[in-house]
Amino acid sequence: GWDGPSSKRVRSPHPLATTPCPLPTTWKWQQRGVWSWDPPVVPLSPVLFHGEVSFPGSQSRSCLCRSADRMLYHRRCRRDSDAYRFEERSPSFGEDYYSSRARNWRRSRGREQHRARKYQHYCRKRRTRSCSSASSRSQQSSKRSRSVEDDKEGHLVCRIGDWLHERYEIVGSLGEGTFGKVVECVDHARGKSQVALKIIKNVGKYREAARLEINVLKKIKEKDKENKFLCVLMSDWFNFHGHMCIAFELLGKNTFEFLKENNFQPYPLPQIRHMAYQLCHALRFLHENQLTHTDLKPENILFVNSDFDTLYNEKKSCEEKSIRNTSIRVADFGSATFDHEHHTTIVATRHYRPPEVILELGWAQPCDVWSTGCILFEYYRGFTLFQTHENREHLVMMEKILGPIPSHMIHKTRKQKYFHNGNLVWDENTSDGRYVQENCKPLRTYMLHDSLEHAQLFDLMRRMLEFEPSQRITFSEALLHPFFTGLSAEERMLCGRGTSRDLSR
């Protein structure tokens, strides 16, 4: 009889084999201590031996049939082994274990042994890592109080009344996102002042991004200690059991949140003028000091105080909220990049992304200018200028609203799949094509009033939305634009002038 799984098999050349065989070797079997060149004759399905497949079958079956069986059962049986699951998790490992030549599977003893050794090493390493991580967790748990815990996504579980860093008492929640959460705290080390504490997830990539943001915020604070340039100031930072925490001055709602709560009613033109002037003032400071924000959008522009009055609009027969104080701060420097640092290919949120980023032509400080033009339009109309989530459609919308893309940009881009003979490839007979045709008009057709100040705003936006980055207006030039002549002396005084210094050094 056959011992089943206790049988051993050893690969060895068959000294009597004279007919051609697609496999270079055959199997030598040992049953109850007796060696045989023929496999056991038993009516069984293929048997798994330590993660590999054995093929018991009839002696009369040809080598070609056995090869076909082996190929047939290979995927079905091999997937049940731990070694196979390990191989699936590690794409680089095992890729040369099976190679196909003339549709014949060939095995190498050296590769098989190497695979076994590497899998054993993986198991030992996993056990060691598990033990070390358990040890580190036990040590960490002894350092942190029993009330400190993380949820399954890495967020710090915190409640009102909890204390962090023996200094910050949580009194409320301000929001939560993919990066972590923001809570309102009382800083007992600074006269019980109120602060916003940004608590980053206990996840490696978010922790590293927070360190980069802290580096930028520290350099901004060094150069702008009096906060003349309207960037949100960091008052403190610390690591709380794997969570990077950043303390900021407590501000109001962001400009998008206020717009949303006001049923997307646009901001009045005088408020847009003051907000735009402050935004240009803050971004000029960053650009003069070799720093590009790269992620400008209404969500990252915060009101200092978001108190409002409720007014009745007779024309629209509805109530509207009117912000009392339009002083703002620029926030979220997690993606900010110095001129000398590596520039990633894709930056900016989709609706505020400039054409040079979509076409992968490289980007610099003018990408912030484009985003600002999109933001001002959203403040003016209550909706985004480019309402899309796809590159080709985004480029088509740009051409419909701003005119044709310059030919030299088309010739330089690697994204030639969007073009044919220098023209965008776009089917206007599709639903997307009809939507763009019906909803995207030249920029000036979006003006609500045909007056001088409205025309001045649209002239400023058009100069910010130039396709060619080198042709876009700079923030220094924008501050001198006629649109801002209507600002009062008091509104201008709120934006003090600073010196041009390099933050990156």
C-alpha cells in the first residue's frame, strides 16, 4: 500500500527514459522504505506535500499527460499553501520560480531550495517582528495612560476633558479628515488661551508629512513673528504617543464652509476685494521667500472670526448670511514646497489645478496664481469654474472658457494622447461633450453686472488664468491692479508690509 503524505519523493533523472519528454526530469518515489521509479497507483486526486503538488496516477500514462495534469492542477492546489500566499504578498519574490518556455513549465532545484529557504526566513522574521512589536507595544502602553488609545484607522481616541502633553485640555471638536482631526483646546501653560490642536493619525506617511509641515511653519514663524503676512501661525508642536500634534491660533470657519452654510450664495464684491487683497499679500510673502503653497483652495483660507449677520435679500426672496469681519489667514502648508526642493509631478486639488500640471510640463510659483484665480471666481459665483474630475474634460473646459491652449505647450507635453494634429480630441456628441458645450462659456459671460468694478475683477482673474505660466500676473503686480483701488486705507493697513527673506535657509 501507499503511505500517502508520509511518502517521500526525490527528483532524479530516469536512466531508462528514451522517449522525448517535455519535463527534464521524472519523480522517484519511496513507499514504506522501498524506492521505485513509478508513482503509486491509487485512485486519488493530487496530494499536497508541504505546499507542493504530487500527481499520483497510472504507470501507463504518458509523460505528456502527466505534464498536462501538473499544469492543470497547478493553480488549483498551489493556492492553498502558506508559501503561495507569501509569494502573492511579495510580488518581487517568486517571480522567477515558474518560467514559461514553449508553454512548458520548468523547475529548477536551486530555485526551489531558495524559495523554501526564503519562506522559512520570512516566517522567522515575521515571528521576530511580531514579538518585538508586542514588546514595544507593552513598553509603550506602560508609558501612556490607560485612557490613551487609537481607533482602527489610527485616529487618537479623545474626549472632552482629556488632557494632552500635560498642558492642553480638550473642550470641543472642530473637524476630522484623512490626515487626522482638529480639536479645540485650552492651553493651561499660556493663561488658558484657546488653541486649535491638529492631531495627526498614528500612521507613518501622515507622521512624515506632518514633520514637513512643521518645518515650513517653523520657518514662517521665524520670518513673520508679528503675523503681518496673514499665514496661520504655529504656537507649539509635540509627539503624543505616535501622534504628531500641532497647535495653532484658534480661527473661524474656512471660506468654503461659510459659503456652503450660506447655500452657496456668492460673497459680495467688496468682501471679495478685501479677501483677494489679503490673499495676494500673504502669497507674495511666500513667493518672495522661495515657497510655493501648491494646495490653495477655499477650504485652506480661514476667517479669523466667522461671526455673521442674517440679512433678507429682497431680489432673491431669501435670507443670507453676511460675514462681519473678512480678515483671513492662509492655512495648510502640508504640501508647501521650497524652490530648491523636489517638485512632485502632480500638485493642487483638481478644480484649482493649472494646465502645466495636467500636461506634466513642470510647475513653479505661478501655479499658486492660477489657483487664486479659480478661488476668486468661486467667491464671485458660488460654484467652481472647472467642474470636472478628468484631465481631458478639464482641458476642454479651459479652452471653452479661456481660449485655445498655446501650441508650444501642446508640442512640449508628453500627454499627446489628448491631442491630434495639435487639437484636443473630444467628442461633443457624448453626454459629457454636451454638458461642456452647454455649461462652459467664455469667462466674461459669467459677469453678474456690467460695471467697472466687476470688469476690473474679471480682468484680474483673466490675467491670473493665463495658460502660459510666465505670462501670468505675479502677486506683487496683482496688489497694484486697479481692482484694489476701491480698498479703504483701514483695510490696507491690516496688511502690513514685511521684508523679503528666504524661508528655506
